[in-house]
Amino acid sequence: MSTARAKAGRPWRTVFGTVFVMSWCGNQFSPLLLMYERQDHYSTLLVNLLLGVYVLGLAPALLVAGALSDRHGRRPVLTVGTITSLAAGITLALGALGPVPLFVGRLLSGVTVGIAMAVGNSWLKELSQGPHDPEADAGAGARRASLAFTLGSGLGALVAGALAQWGPWPEVVPFVVQVAVALPFAWLVRRVPETSPGGTAGPIRAQLRVPAAGHRRFVRVVVISVPWLFASCGLAYGYLPVLLSSATGSWGLAYATALTALTLGVAALVQPLAKRIDSPSSARGLVVFLFLTAVGLSVLTAAYHWQSPLLGVVTTLVLGCAVGTGLVSGLLEVQRIAGPRDLAGLTGVFYSVAYAGFLTPTALAAITPPFTTTALLIALVVLALSCAIAVLCAYRHHLPTTQEVADGHGEGQPHTRLTLGG
């Protein structure tokens, strides 16, 4: 492919757009929880189950989609992701019929985002270099992937929340708009040049092995920290608007939308600073992240106790800073631990563990009662502080050596095998 032709086509733009609309699909539901609680009279537990069931679709897709794209190519797997995004939107638009379509739609949304993260990242990186984009610098692929996810997640929540607050048929129109935006990409993505011809030999189970997941640094530092990433997100813009619904009144949907946009926006803006906080010789970045999380949860507890929408905004600002810091620091830890053969797999494990935290609001709603919401929120603050202390205890321990990174696993740990169904 000539340079002129590559510049004219810029195929990365199509994949950028595809990842954007798939991320839109994944996050458009978050600000709508209050609508389902009020309009359809669903319980707090049920609406939080609808928020959390997304993880059950995302985690398997995140772990398997990359291996499938190595075997069959990037294009067919990402094409499937665009189709699941359409199916998710259509199914969610039937939510007025009852909770079953909502559960199915949320599962499909999780599958969509899992595919986007596992395959879209790789394809954007491969298309952001020669011969497809010879003028791109070495970090262009990662920046484009991050921007596509951030813009898609943020705009999806903003559009859905605004349409639900002020538009007609609030349980239908937000999802119809998402389907209309995503539909062209089901065709456009099939025109993008393939960068991975597929044909990887051997059983698929063998491709799911991630030896670096047994590294002590990953187990004792990263795994302890990263569930708080999406626990913070779920609490900030999923659970908190429901807790403050009596205080926000008829503006509840707009308030939930604003909290979503603030959390994601601050998390994106703080990332350049977070990179400076991270240190390759310690867990400084993750410790800062966990202490910020504890502070944010403390403010959230106060916001609930005093039913203060203003303190709710402060909560999202603090937790947004925490999420941005933790995401950058956690991924840099992963890059230092993983060898070249394990980077994609360990990144998938990282996100799977992180997204498990998205189930936190569901767990809280399930045990309220017998426990009070205030008591549970205080317990979360204590737990976050305990995790910070645990990471401090392993602050400079189990740092990966050059040889371990070259080998792709660390400190003589057994190879961890990740397969579906154990």
C-alpha cells in the first residue's frame, strides 16, 4: 500500500468510529436506572442487578475475543461486536415490556464492550502504524483507543440521559438513536483492511493461558486494587443518583447524566498527571488511587446522609480523580509485569478483575436491609483503606525483573490457565 493511498484511506478512522459506537452502547444505560425505578416501579435491587449483569457478558468476551481474533482475524470478530451492539439496543428498546429484555440487552451490551476492548484496541494499534498510517507516532494507537472509549462512553450517557429526561418515549428513543448511530458501522467495518490474517494453530484453550497472571506483583498489588476502579464508577453514577432521588426530584435523570459525564470527564483529564504519579519502583500510583477512593467514598456517605446533591457532585470529582489515577497506574503495572506474549492476555485479566467491581452497587442493594445504607458505605470506606494498607505493605515487593518480563512470567510462579467453566 502506497503512502498516498494510506493517507487517503486512513482505515483507523473507521475502527475508531466502531469502537466509539460500541462504547456508546455499553454506557448509555447507566443514567437511566432512576427512570426504571420511578417509571416502572422496579426495586433498587433490581435496577442495580440490571447495572451489574453487564459484567457477566463483558468478562467472558474480554477474555475470549482476543484469542478468537488471532485465530480468525480482527474484522470478523469486530463485525460480530457491531451486530451485538445493534441487538443490545433493539432489545433494550423493548424494556417497557418488562425486565427480561433489559437483562438480555445488558448482557449483550457487556459482550459488545468486551469485544471492543479486546479487539478494537489491537486493531487500532495495528492500523496506527505503517503501512496503514505511516505518519502516526508510536503511541497513536493507544491514544486513539482511549479517546474512542472515553468519547463513546461519555456521549452515550449524555445523549441517553438527555433524551430520557426531556424527549418522548424515554424507554425507547435513547436506544433507537444508539442503533441508528451504530448501524452504518456494521457495513463500514467490513471494508477495513485486515491486519491479522488469523490461522493461529492449536486448541483455543491454549491461547487463553496467561502465565503472568500468577506473578506475585499482579496478585498482591494489582488484583487488590483494581476492583475499586469500576466499583467507584458504579457507585458514583449508578448508585448515588438512586440514593439522592428524593433530593433531586424531577431533575433526577439530568442529575444522573451529569454525574456520569463528570466522573468520566475528570477520569480522562487527570490521566496525564496520573502518569507522573506512577513509579516503576513502587506502588505509589495505586496507593494514591486507593486513598482517593476512600476519600471519595467518605464524601459519598456524607452526601447520602445529608441528602446533598452538591456533595454528590464533589463525590464524582474525587472518585473521577481516583479512577483516572488507578486506571493509568494499574495498566502501567500490567505493562511492567507482562512479557510480550502475555501483554494482551494480562490486560484482559486486568479489565475482567476491574469490572467485577461494577457489581458493588448490586451487592449493597442485596443486603439493604438487614444492614443500613450508611453502615454499608462506612464499611466500604474501611475496606478501601484496608486495601490501601495492604498495597503499602507490598509497596516495593515482587517488582518484575528484566528476565521475568522477557520470559513472560515472574518469580517462578506456576502458569495460570484461564478457561471458560474453570
